[in-house]
Amino acid sequence: MHTQSAELIQKVRDRFAHVESCPFQGPRVFFENAGGALTLKSVVETSAQYAALPDNQGRDNPASAALNKVIAQAKDHMQIFFNTSDGRFFVGESGTELTFRLIRTAVMGTSAEGKVIGSTVEHPASRSAAQHWAEMARKPYVSVPHDDATGQVTPTAYSALMTPDVQVATILHTSPVTGIANDVAGIAAAIRATAPDAFIIVDGIQHASHGRIDIQSYDIDGYVVSPYKVFSRHGYGVAWASDRLTGLSIETLKGGPEGNWEMGTRDTGAYATFTDVVSYFDWLGCEVSDTTSARDRIEAAGAVIHDHEKTLTDAMLNGVDNLPGLADLPGVTILGGRDNPDREGLVCFALDHIPAGEIVDALNAQGIRTHIRRADHYSGNILTPLGLDAAVRVSLCHYNTLDEVRSLLAAMKDISG
């Protein structure tokens, strides 16, 4: 999106619910997108439509046939959005549940002799799953250290600890604490250089709302997103599994369809609302490009999302007009560093003289919604090595504006003293 286009940003904002106000708080700026992005109005409408239907898939009636068609179409749309022509898409309870399931399948479906590898930068969705199932299978877990200064883990760091007996590897695409993306394709290549047959599972939950997912280029076996973080709703997750991963002994009903990952009757509305997400990216791509291919339009949307969000985070860090940036505040720590080219729509910071909780409360009192990240089981892996017990996470998406950034910086100028 061209940042200078007020008309386009208004068109974008008009497609989302509760952009400028909270039904409980009133007017507010929403900078808590990493905790759950705003919801498309079309998703709200679609959810109500499908929640009202009494019919299930797999029955011999017109309604059931229509539901089957909706699911099939959604899976076709997922192929375009994620950019892959093979493997299988399916929905589950949540992104975390699906991540556990893919990792469990890979760890328990490979031979007894072998290792599992992951990194210290990962969210517990993948790290806890990998460590738990490695322990259950009595396989060593190898922990790749991330760089505290950049908030990233590199292909080189993986390479240094790789051995040919690694069977399963996990990768975090983007950190929900630092907002810094990792080089998925580069890490996967480093893994396969030593263990070419390893199963590689990627947590794409934080990355998805910023666009630019390209499974075809990664050489991986699993990718998971949480739709409530990519403009849909709570209550389901979306996973992609390679044909190779599906070929393992997956949990499925005896005598049922071969390679069926889904357990029980799925919510057709979940599939339909993900189609709404893909349609939104397609629409945005039409607004910013003249390309004729649906995939090209989605790539164009991802590129303009990235550029607009970079404009906003640069302003947030470095200041705008006469307002100092977060990086210029006294006693500040910026997680991932001030000038990190891999930042995706998120700035996490701490001040040495004001507790993070007080900052979040003060911002909320001024109608600016942010979030505290504590050094707990979710974020301690990132914060504790930096000597922080908590930090303030300011997370945005492409529907946020420069005026909203100005509001944050003006508030922080007063709060920081």
C-alpha cells in the first residue's frame, strides 16, 4: 500500500471490524496485533452464515454437497496463498495444537535412533512440542542458540550443531516477542546439507499477517498458522503437511480415507473464513498492481504490506515530525536492535527507569492498546538473556497509520519523562 494514499488506507480500514474503537473501552489505537489481529468484516458475516447451518459434510443432500465444495475451494485458495501445489491443508483446534501434532507425527514416525533440533528463539508452540516428543521418543534434543542482539537464529548457527542423524527440525518464521523474521529457506538448506531426509516443521503463526509466505521456496514438510492472527477468527488453526510427512503413520480413523489428517467433522465456516482472508489479500493486490495471476496479486499485497509496515516501524523507532522515536528515549532497550532489516511490524522495548507494566497501563489510559511481555514461559527465552523481566510490545499491521504512530510517540514522550 502506498503510504501516501489516504484513500487506499481508508479502503483497507473499512474492511475491518473495530478499527478505531473497542466495544468495551471506546476509541483506541490498536497496537496489539501480535496478540490477535483485527477481524475482517467479511469473516464476521461468513462465520454467522455457516454457524446457522445444521448440515454436515459427507451426506447425500444438496446442503452437504455445498459444504464439501466450500471446503474444496478453500483448500485451493490455501494453495495459492501459501504457494504450494502439493501436500495437504487441514484445520484443527489452534495453531499450537496443529504444531504439536505435526511435530509429534514426525518425531514418533521416524526410527528410534536420531535427534530433534530446534532453536532458543522459538515460541513454546514448537519448542515445547519438540522437546516433549523428543523426550517421549528418547531422542536427544539439540538446542541452537539465537543471537541476543538481533533476536534471530541463523543458518550458520544451525549448521554448527547439525549431524547426519537429525530426523526432525523446527524453525520459527517470525518471533512474536521481537518481531524479527528468520531465514526459513536458508535454515532449511543448512539442515538438509547435513541431514537431507530430516522432517522440517515451521511455525508461521506470527509471520502470516505480514504476507509473503512461499512454501514452494522453503523445502520443508510442515507449516502452521493461526487465523486469528491473520484477520480471521479464533477457534481454528490451519496446517500444511508435505506428502512425505503425510506418508508417516498419522493419527486417523481405521478404514477411513488414506492420509486424512482431520479428526471428526470440521467446521466448514473455518475453511470459508480463510477463503475470506485469501480474498482480502487478492483484493489488496488488485488495488496496488495490474497483475492478472491470483498468486502475483497476493505477492503484490505482501510486498506493499511489508513496505507500509516498515514505514510505520521506522517512524516508531526513529521519530516523526518533532516527536522522538522509541529508540531515542532515555534508558531504552530495543529488542532486535534499532536497525534490523528483518523486522516485521513489531517493536518491543523496555525503559530502565519505568516498569513495562506501568508503561502499558499509561498507554492504555490514553487509548493506545499495547501488551506486556514478561520473562515467563512465553518470552523468558528472549528477555532473560537481555537482563529484562518484562518489555512493552507494540505490534502493528498494515491497516495502522502514521497518525496512530504519532499518538504513540506523543504519549511516550510524556510517559518517559
